[in-house]
Amino acid sequence: MFRYNLKFKRAAISLLLLLISGSADARHPLDPADTSSPQATMESFLTLTDEVAQRLVKYRDAPSPASQKVLMQAVFNVGRLLDLSQVPPAARREVGVETSLFLWDVMARLQLPHLEEIPDASAVMEPDGKAKGSADWQVPGTEITIARVAEGPRAGEFLFSPDTVERLPGFYEAVHELPYRRPMPSDDLIRTNQQLTGWMIPMAWVEILPDWAKTPLLGQVLWKWFAVLLLSGLALAAIILVFRWARRRDWGGSLSAYVRRLSVPLVTLALALLLRYLFQSQINLTGTAANVPDYIIEVAYGIAVVWLIWLTASWIAEAIIASPRIHPESLDANILRLAARAVGITVTLVLAFRAAHYVGIPVYGLVAGAGVGGLAIALAARSTLENFMAALNLFADHPVRVGDLCRYDADATAGWRPVGRVESIGLRSTKIRKLDRTLITIPNAEFAQLHIVNFDNCDRMLLSTTLGLRYETTDDQLRFVLAELRELLHAHPKTIHTVADPIRVRFVEYGDYSLNVAIRAYINATDYNDFLAMQEDILLRMMKVVGQAGTGFAFPSRTLYIGRDGGLDTERQQDAEKQVREWSSAHALPFPDFSEDYRRKITDKLDYPPEGSPGAHED
């Protein structure tokens, strides 16, 4: 990560640093730094900074990815001596590197005590491992403190305290005019670090820049600010172009559209990783901008993951909805879409809280605030929640589906009041196309409370009507009509007669102006139009039966009879009465009902469709 000023006196400094750090190569790279006491931590700090100096010399002489990687690891090891528990996780790496340089620069300008004067493990720890009183130690004449970590994964280690880490930039400002007391790779380590770049950016390119481009601003030279803005703008432009390319085709839930739109989050993640590498390892951001790469990659990672999961969940939902069994506007389809959104929202919240934790935002406070805010939103959106819960009830019960013909009313009695065909069932409301072709939208909370009759779910349909015969009809005429109607319904091939649902033709009452015969029979039809055709055929046959009996239908009106009225057909009246007497003498009077043998004999005897109709006698 380091680059250095070519004006340094390379030969002298290199020789001195190599002599100082000659023992650094003997240390195994995986050996952890000794932090068992203030003395051990200080000794580790001096050793590790000497190792950084040695790596810096090698990197200066031969810049390469390998030498840069070794140098960055050495600086990172110095950062391990700092207690960064109060720094947001996303910024710990960069803060550790930046603060290590400040600490190195400050300590190099101070008169440090001999290592023997710094408390060792026996001075700060009891034999049983407990600390002796206050185990903290301060560099004489300063507020730089090495303190024992009380809790966490590094509990028991002695590290430079969080307060020291926070105040190191101020300590540097206070002492940066003092001369170095130890050999250093430059006259001003922090200033040198601001100018440094990675191995991909030759130092010659930096040296030819004008002086104003090398002026520090907020801890970073100006040309690096311009580089950050330029690269960020190019990355954003590339994402926008890919986004517009991916949106050229409609979503539709197809695999090709899914793959096409998947390119946007993947490109976003790849560019974020590239920017972090360029910002950290090549441009070498410093100052307030040093944490930008980590924040960028954290946000980009969260956005990309949320986007990927959201697209995947939506694609799976739309692929299921595309099957023939699910209507695109049905409640099942809307529930699937809701489930996809719920997955996306859940992942978004989880990653948002994770990102908030990594950048230092108090997550527990956010969760508590979200709970209170959620309660307030729930109270404000009560009607919306009621409609949503009603939608779940409709999903569980499935009283109707899209395309079903239904009757919906608060009254459970029979009738054809509000009837229509369901066009869509959403999460908030249901839309029904009425028979007059108007479209009505009913909130689900209200629709779920109605008496819903689904005609498309009928396994059979009921023919129920009442015939009103004239009062001039004699009792034998009425018996003839009843018997013939029963035979008609039993003989018709589209009627259903079972023990549970028998055919009924009964004289039920003396009406205000008629003798009322109630007729009830199930028709073997599930389509309403077919049912109407069959009902029409039966009613026409019934009219013929009434005519054959020599009687007629009563009218709900008052009639003034004049003497010229021929009255009823006397001949047919006598024939009907004679037929009833014959039944009676033969003990075959069909009252109260037909015998089971006779019922089987007459079943399906009539032709349907009737003679003269299309399709008659085709069998």
C-alpha cells in the first residue's frame, strides 16, 4: 500500500533500516504478536514497525503485487495491537491501518522509556491470571495508554486503548513538528502515506502532476479525490447502462428475462469489488475517505444480494403462476407474489440491520424503533390489514376462484339478486363482473362476510317451481296432473332421483287464486346455460300435461265471466276422471307416490332433446 518520496536518501536509510530490522525476518509470519503485558505490547509494536520499515524498503526497490501484499500484511499486524472494539466493523481494517501510521509517527517523535521500565506480566498479573489493580500503563508524559481488554474475543490482552485510537490524529497534530527520534523511511510518514500509490500506478505519473493536485484536503491529496469521483462515476454509468439494457424486455417471469435482469446486481457487485481494490490497494485512500471503499462494498453487497434474492423469488413465483392451474389474477397468484415480496423484504431488513451494525449504527435501537413504528403503522392501516387477513381467509376457504359465477349477498335466502363472474381476487379487494357487464370492486373484509353461492361448483342444479292451477280443476283432474308430472320427471333422462334427493311433485296449498303444485327435482347439469335449456324442455312438457288434463293455469287477477264462456273441456274432464277411477279399481292409484317397480319401468322413457329439436334421435 505504501509508495514513498523519491527524494529520500535511499541508500543511507535502506542500510540503516536493514540493520535495525535484521531480526524481523526470523519471525514466523503466523506467530501472533505478544500482548501479554504493557511491556510485551510495546516490544511487539517496536518490532512490527521495524518490520514494516524493512518491507517498505523492499517494496520501494521492486514494486510488485507480491511485495505490496507483504507490506500491507506487515502494517495490518501493527493494527492488531490496537483495541478497535469501538470502531464500526466495516471500518476497522482501514482505521487500523491509518491509526497504526499515526501511532508509529507519534511514537517515533517521543522519548520512550527502556523496555525494562515498562511493567511486564509479573507486574500487572497475579499468578492465578487476575489483574493487579489497574493494569493500564501510559507512555510517560503522554495520554497514550496500553490497557487490558476486559471482555470480547481478545479479553486479557494488553492493547492500545480505544481512547488512544480515537485521539491519535490529534496527538499527531500536536507533535508533528517535533523531530524523529528513531530512523524512519521519510521526513513525514503521514504526508508520505498521502502521496503513496499501489504498484499499478508508477510514481513517475504522480510526480509529473502539478503541485495543486498534491495538496492535502481532508487528509487526502486532491488528485485522489478526483480519481475517486471519476471511477465512481464510471462505475455508476456502467450500472445504469446495464440496467437499461436489462429492462428492454418485459419481465414476464421467463428464464431469459430472469437471466437478463440478473446481470444488473452481478455487475454491481463486481464493480464494487473492483472499486474497493483500486481505492485501497492502488490509489491508497487516506484521511476521511479511507473508509469509503469498505462502506461502498458493504452497501453494494447488500443491494446485490437483495436484488438477486428478490429476482429469484419473483421469477419462481411467476413461473408457478404461469402453469395452467393458476389464473394470473387469482388469489393464489397474488399470494405467491406476496410470498416472493415477503422473502425480498425479509432479506432486505436482515441485510439492512447487518449493514447498520457494520457501519456503527445502533441496531438494537433501530429494532425497538421499528417495533414502535410498526405498531403505529398497524393502527393507521387497520382497514388494509383487515382486507389482507380476509384475503388469507379467502385463500384458505376458496369459496370462489377467478372465472366462477357466483351470487354474493348478506341474505342467505334463495334468489338471483347480486350475481356475477369473478374477474380477480387481490390482496385488498375482489372484482366481479355483474350480468349487466358492470364491474364491482368489493373490499375483501366485506366480501368474506357475505353469503357466497358458487354456481360453478354445483354438481347438479335444482329445478324448483310452483304451478298454479285454476280452482275449477276437479280433484281427479288434479290427481291426473300430479301423476303425469311425476311420470314426466322420472322419465326425463336429465333428472336425478335418489333416496336422499327424490323427485317431488306435491299439491301443497290452496292459494289466493290457484291450486298450488310444488315441483322440485335435480337436473344433471353443471353449466347454467345447459340447465336453462333442460329446464325449458321440462316446463314445456308440463304445460302440455296441464292441457291434457283439461285444466289451465290460474291468473293472479280478477276475471269477469260472461255467459258465452265455454268453460272447461267436458270431454277431457271425463277422460281424466275415468283414468283416475281405473287406477283406483286396479289398485294402481299413484298416491302418495309411485311404486318402486313402476318408477323403474318409466325411468328415462321420454326422449331428450324432444323430437324436432337439433340432436334428437342421434343416438
